[in-house]
Amino acid sequence: MNRDDRGRRAGLLGVLAHPDYARLFAAQVIALLGTGLLTVGLGLTAYQIAGERAGTVLGLALTIKMVAYVGLSPLAHAVVARLDRRRVLIAADLVRAAAALCLPFVTEAWQIYLLIFVLQAASATFTPTFQGVIPDILEDEAEYTRALSLARLAYDLENLLSPVLAGLLLAVVSAPWLFGGTVAGFLASAMLVAATALPAVASGQPQSFADRLTRGVRLYFAAPRLRGLLALSATVSAVGAVVIVQSVVIARGIYGGGEVALAVALGAHGAGSMLAALALPRLLERLADRAVMLAGGTLAAGAMAAAGLGVTLAGWPAWPVFLAIWFVLGLGLSTILTPAGRLLRRSALPRDRPALFAAQFALSHACWLVGYPLAGFLGPALGLGLTMLAMGGAGAVALLVARRVWPAGD
């Protein structure tokens, strides 16, 4: 029995039989848990500093995060493209750990903004580089697809487990100690990366800094499937922004629930996302990526628009029905997000993958940079029902663009 057969028999976790990938996956999971603790600790710190203005502080911090992602990812790639990738990943983890280590000592809002910018600038270097390494380690497409599904599961589980872990820690320590968990997560990630043998980037013709800066975006827009992916990223941000921004308003303001109700709503969304991640490896063996991803976009945009129309005409449904809608949205969005790495992997030579992953990282977060404030502004201005209808409609328009620019015979 060859390695691929053993991987298929072992299911989704069979890909962890690769020692190098297993270490990188462990680094990803530990860093994600640290980031989750950072999110909780940051909210508590913002409230301690700004009181009732904590929401404004956090909103600006999230905007800074997205601006760093969009503006710095291609620039960071151009700077580090010629460097050893393992050293780049370790250095980025150490910078993130240093920034997190300073957070317990902040006393002013501007200090939060500065440290978040430094931390997210390091993440804008780390994440695309990390994503570009995985397809070089897992050359078999079926194994790479399982790795993408595992990554999606890791993100969803982090969203569910980090608040629980933070709550347990806060029962025995004060809020600043949460940042200690963040520091430990980034340091552990750095050590795991240091213990991993990473393939060198394939060499090519020497490139100028300007060429390295723009190459990823030029390659991205040259590939029809990636133009389709960008349009689908707009669908994800339009629909997903409503879930992220307005879930707390719906769970607590509409249904009168407490913090547990919000956790249940986000848990239903995460459960749908995890189900899609588990099902996609087998599904993508039978169906083309385009068909699967467009179906996910149709499900997500259609469910959001239909729910908004229903709320506008007939009012809010029963709580279990609302949870079912959020579950369907998670299912649809994950069906778009999980296979995206496969498209990037197929669209460039190995030496160009880091640039392409950096371009996707920046462009997809640019969509979120539009989606977040739009969902937040429309809610009070139009009401939640019309906001859901409008954002679902915007997602549907982006879906039609994706269908048009991504040829069926690609």
C-alpha cells in the first residue's frame, strides 16, 4: 500500500503522517489559540482604558489590522522574497510575541493602535509565507486539499475554544495574563517552525524590488480562475461581515439573550463551516472546484438575502430557525474559502506561489475592509432585515461576476 492509499484510508488526519507538515500544523493551531486569547484580552484592555468608548477603540484597532494586511502584505513579500523562509517565519513570530508582551503595560489607546499595527504587520509577513510553504511540502493535490480542510477546521475550532479557554484562565488570573498565553503561543510556533525542514523556493530570473512588489497581483489578475476567486471573496466578505458585526446585536438585542446566546449563534455558524471542511476533500475528488465554490456562494448569498427578505416582511423567525440560517451561512462560506488554496497552487510555478499567496491575502482582506464598515453602517441606518437583504444581494452580484469571469472550461 503506497503513502497516498494510506492517506486516503486514514481520512482527513492522514495528512499529519508528514512530520514536517504535522509540526507546521501544530504551530498554526497553537498560534491561533494565542491569537484568540489576544482578542479577548484586547477587548478587556480597551474597556479598562476607554470604558464605554471601548467599541470605538476596538473598531479602529480592527481597521488598522485590515489596513496593515492590505497595504503591507505585498510589500513584506517583496522585502523577504530572497530570504530563507524558515528564518522569515521565526522572525515574524518573535516580533508578534514581542508586541503581545508589551500589551499588558499599555495605558493609552494610541499605544494599543501602535502595537496592533506592529503585530499585524508581522502577521501580514507570516501568514502568506506560511500558506505558500504548505503546497511545497504536500505536493499531492489530494493531501493538500486535506491540509486546507484541516486549516479551516483549526480556524473554526479556535473561534469556539478560545473564548472558553479565556474564561477558564480569567477564573484564576487577571486579564493581562491572557497576553502571556499569546506570547507563549507565538514562541511555541517559532520553535516548531525552527524544528521543521522547509523546501527552498525554486530559483528563477533575478527580479527588481518593483517587480517583486507587483508580480503577485499581476499574476493574480492574469488568471481567470483567480479573478473569479476575488469576486467570490467579495461574496464572502459581504455575507460574512453581517455574521461577524451583527451577530451580537441579533442575539442580544433581537432575541434578548446573554453572552451565551451570542456564543451559541457563532457556534452554529462555526458548526456549518466545520461540516463543509470535513465534506470537501471527498466532494472535490468528484466535482470541479468552480462548481463547488459557486454552489457555496449561491447558498451563502441566497440564504442571507432570503433571511433578510423574510425578516423585513414577516419579522424575526424563532430562535432555532435563526440558528439554522447561521449554520447554512457557515456551510456556504466555508465551501468557498476552503478550496481557495487549490486555485492558487495551480495558477503559478512554485517560485511564484509566495507572491500569489501574498496577493490573495491582501486582496481578500481588502474585501473585508469594505464589508465590515458597510455592515456596521447599514444596520442602524436601514434596520437589520434590509441590511441582510442588501448584503446578500451584494454577495449575489459578486457571485454573478465570478460566474462570468471564471470560464466553465477552466
